[in-house]
Amino acid sequence: MNVLTALVAFIFAALGVSLSTEGIFRPAELLPGAMLSLVASGALVAAARWPRAATVVAICCEAAACAAGYLPTPLLLAPLIGCLYRLTVLGSRRVAAWWTVTAVAAVILGGAVSDGNPTGGSVLLRTVGVVLWLLPAVFAGRMTRVQRAYLRIVQARAEDAERNREDDVRRRLSEERLRIARDLHDVVAHHLAVAHAQAGTAAHLLAKRPDQVGVLLAGLSGSTSAALQELKATVGLLRNPGDDAPTDTAPAPGLDRIPDLVEACRAAGIDVSVVCDGPPRRLPPLVELTAFRIVQEALTNITKHAVRPVVTISLVYDEDTFHARVVNTSARPTAAGTGGYGLVGMRERALAVGGSVRAGPADHDRYAVSLTVPLAPWQQNHVSR
């Protein structure tokens, strides 16, 4: 591309060497002007890599051609015009201005040296004409530079937007995977843990109290059926190709479902009681779901690890705070999920609603899981709506 541009510039310059006008004559010899035009056009080839050096060569050749008496027409100055354009595109505004002034001064000085008896037309052509031929190249170079900078900004913004979009998709996928993992752990694991405890109790009572085995097996069937339903709902959510949730899913559980958890644990032989402090009231659905899942996870760990547990679930409804506490009194109280993801899932759920979870020994034979959720932010959101 650079060679083709230089070739076109040489053709124009060669034509410019042969031009003359009334009262202003060119030299009789065309070869010196053609050779100077060839050298200037050759410099245009190197202007892409060495714009300043190429501009110096072009200025010297064009100034020498004007000093030899050739007319400074836009055809003759084509190689210098190309070098100034390239220098303006690649260099700074100050550099382009300095070299443009130098080029104009050199060409005008060369024309002044050659014209011993200047006329009005000769002076205008060799002064104002030079300025009119060279300045448009600088303006065009500045416009090209600005346009390229704008295109780079647009491209950078597009790439940044694409990266942000990909990061957002990855973040959403990661959050969805974590949510599904929590649901599988909290829900399915709970039902399976209760089913395991019911099966163990049934095997223990089979020889001593066979009349109670039927009740335990019925509870076992209910626990496994609930686990299968939850697993089916999760698989249906994963296989759903659209953004809408499956229409056959049950509403999210809340604190009104805690009696179901209590009955399942009692069927497995666990002594569970519920204590309410303050008048029960409806809480925001997400808060109720969080409290339900954390109580469910605490009962799951008790079912799996505690020995002869006695469990108390306390629900405290303050004016601007909700507390849920699960206390396990047993011969071997156990930590809530220290060997797996139980405590991690509890903390993630609590943080999602602006609350906190504490799990640890409450005494030498007691272990407590406590949830605290401030309700003021939820009440403010409700009022603002």
C-alpha cells in the first residue's frame, strides 16, 4: 500500500515538474526535477516507520526543486503532502505543527531563491499557494488521528462491555449453582437424614415394639417421598430451557412449615419442642425462607450426629429484629456442619438477608445455632414501595 501511494505521488510530482504558467516558466531540463520527485516519493514509502526522517527528505527535495525554478504546485508537492499527512497521523499536535511550519518556510524560501524578478502571480504562487497546498494535508491528518482515536475508544468500550457481560453471566451461573447446591444440601439431605434415622429406629424397635414399626415406616415413606419431590423439582429447574420457573413447583416454605419439620423429627425418635416469644406475624418471604432453611439444617445435623437429643426451637419476634435459635441438649452435642457445607450454607443464607448466624457450644452438653435478622431494612423497603 505504501509503495502504491508513493508511485501515485511520483506520477503527480513528475507532472508537476513539467508545468508552467504565463509569466512563470519552468526550467528547460526536466530530469533534475524528476529525480528530486523520485527521491521525495521514495521517502514517502518509509514514512510509515520513520515519519520524521521521511518528512526531512521530502522537505529538502521539494525546497531544492522550488529553488531550481519548478513551480510549487500541489502536483509537485504531492510527496511532501503525503509525508506531512503521515507525520500528523502518527505524531502529536505540537510535532505536526512544528514540521508543517518548517516545510512551508523551506518551500517558500526555496521559491524565493529561484525567482530573481518576482511578479505578483509568482509571489502568490510561491507563498500563499504553498500554504494552501500543505495545510489541508495537516488538517486531514488531524481528522484521521481523531477518528482513529474515537474508533479505538469505541472498540475498547465494546470489548469492556463484552467482558462485563461475560463476567455477569459467569457470576449469575455461579450464584445459581450455589443456590441449587444449598437447596440440595438443605432440603434433600434433611429428608434423607430423617429417613435414615427413622429406618434405624424402626430396625431397633422391630424386635421390642413391632406395633410401632408401622408408624415409623409410614414416616419413612413420607420422608423419602418428600426428598424425591424436592429432587424432582430441582432437576426440573435445571432442565428448564427458558427463564421462567416450572409452573408445578410448590411455593417457598416459611415458618408455618416448621411444625412439619418437628413432626418428622419426632417420628424419628427426637424430642423437639417449639417456643415462640412475641406474637407470631408474617415476615418477608425471603426472611421466612432463610429462617426455615437454617432451622432445617440445624435439625438435619442433630438427626445425623446427636445422641438422644432434646431439641428446643425458639422463635423471637421483636419489633425490628427476628431471632431463631435451635438448642440441642444431648449426650454428644455436635457442631452444625463443620465437616461439610452446612454452616457455610447457613452463613450464606443469613448474609443474603442482612442477618448473621452463630453456631457453637452453649454449655458442656448443649449446642446452639442462632439466627438474627434485622427487620428495619425490610420494613423501610416496604414503606418506600
